[in-house]
Amino acid sequence: MQDKAVLLIGSLTHTNPEWQALSAKYSLKEYRQGSREEFRQKLRDGHYNSVVGLYRSNQSTEVTGPFDGELVSELPKSLKFICHNGAGYDNVDVNACSNRGILVSSTPIAVNDATADIAIFLMLGALRQIHIPISAIRQGQWRGKTGLGHDPKGKTLGILGMGGIGGAVAHRARAFGMKIVYHNRSRLSPEKESGAKYVTFDELLAQSDVLSLNLSLNAKTKHIISAPQLDKMKQGVVIVNTARGALVNEKDLVRALKGGKVASVGLDVYEREPAVEEGLLKNPNVVLLPHIGTATYETQKEMELLVLQNLESAVDKGELITPIPEQIELAKSLSGMDGHS
């Protein structure tokens, strides 16, 4: 029985066999390569009119462009679920999806460990200002102008966004003898806090020796770290961002680095990727990575599998395994209307 169709947008690296296995239950449709306009034309021509759920990723934005209001409005009326590969989903217009009753899932949990590992890597690199000696030895200058760095032990790590990734960062940081404070929209249970202290946003800014950004990007969090927030931080603070670049006003960050308010920075994400602010590129106290937080074989495979599991659960049961937080209530109401348990 193949009366339900599912659509794959972009490519798969690790789970092509699992995707093909779904053909036993569903009609499989694919748009692995092409342009946004070609995809929109296929939508208008009705090629995907029977599709109930689709698989997309941050990388597939290169194929179709973002799932903005324009594209969401053209998706088939049959579509009920968008199963997204990525912890962040800022290239999906959630409000437009919600208005159409389309539910969206992401891939939390699967990304936690790899992203937290990179955050710790960047934190240690920033504390030791590792770019300077690494560059010097490759240029035949031995240590070059390497100065003294700082130990993480005894420092206060502030985590903005104590979700799965933030919690994994905290878990690792404790091994280095760091004190953990955090700020969330709401306080965690004592079990999830594991000794971390809940503080207000302003207290987080004032108390942190190292600030790790681990929150989603949306209209409310864009530029959540800008000049006014930087001014409230300790002199010589270290900032690590493995979440989304636009959480930080990069021009304000460059000025804070030049003035010494921020001692060093570790970044895996940027405001206008793949472009990087020139002032960050030229500053030797900035440790830069090209958005590789989840770039491990194990994590990428786990992410792909989770998206396929979401897709199968959505089509078979009408329920997503990892729905995005913004749609939890909507998912409950739609599930009740459709008669799913």
C-alpha cells in the first residue's frame, strides 16, 4: 500500500538505504538537486500534491532557498509535516507553517555531544588564545608573540540557553572545575540543573568569565548580545558561540575586542555565513571555525536517522518525535482533531 507520498529535498549521506526502505510503505519523491524556481514550478505544476511529509535540511537551503513565507504558501495542501535535519531551523518560517497547520520537527539530542565538544574546544582555545601560537609555529616563528593564557579552573561559565546542548556543555565544563550559572526562559528542575545556578539575564552577563551561547535564533533573540549587553559583562570576558551567528551583533563584538572588554572569542557560527566579519578575521584573539559543530560521521548519521524516524512517525501516527518547541501546543490540538493518540 503506497497511497501516501513523502518528499526528500536535498541529499542524504548516510541513510540512503533507510530512505529507500520506506518505499515499502510510501511513494517516494525526490528533489535532490535543482534551483528554487524549478522547485516552485514543480509545486505549481502539482508534482507533489500527494505529499504528506517532507525531509529537508539546513544544507538543502542551497537547493530551494529558505522555507520562507513565499515558499510555504506554495507547498501542497496535502502536506502536514516538515521533518528538518538540524538543531537550528531559522531558515524555516515557523509562523507561516503554523498558520497552515504544518508541523515541524528538528534534531535536538542528536547534535548535543558534537556541538558541546566544539564549544569546549573553542572555550579552551579562546582562554589560551591558541590562534597565535598555532599560526606562529606554522610560520617558522616557534611561539611567536604568544602570551600567557588562562585556566578554566575556578572560572564561572555562563550558559545562555540551558537546553540539550547547553546542558552537555555544562557537563563537560564541570570536569575542568568551572562554576556553572545559566539563564533560560524558565528555570530547570533540580535534576537537570545538576548544581548549576539559575540567574537573571543581567546577572548572567555580570557574573560570567566565559559566556557560552546555546539558544535558538528567532526574532526575539537576534542580536541578543550587542553593545548594551557587552557593556554589562566583566572586563576581559571570553565569549563562545556555537549556536547561530546572528545572536551576536558582530560589529559591536569587534569593537569590544578592540577595546579589551572582550579578551577573546571562539566562534563556529557567523552573522552572514559564509562571510565573516573582517574585524574578526584580523583579530588574533579570535578562534574561528567554519560551522563544523555537528560535522562528525556519528552525529551526521544519527541526525539523518532521527529525521527519517520523525517522518515515519508523522505519516504513520500523525505525531512527530521531536517537534519544535514553538509548536508543542499546536501539535496537541492537531493530533486531537485528526483522532491520533
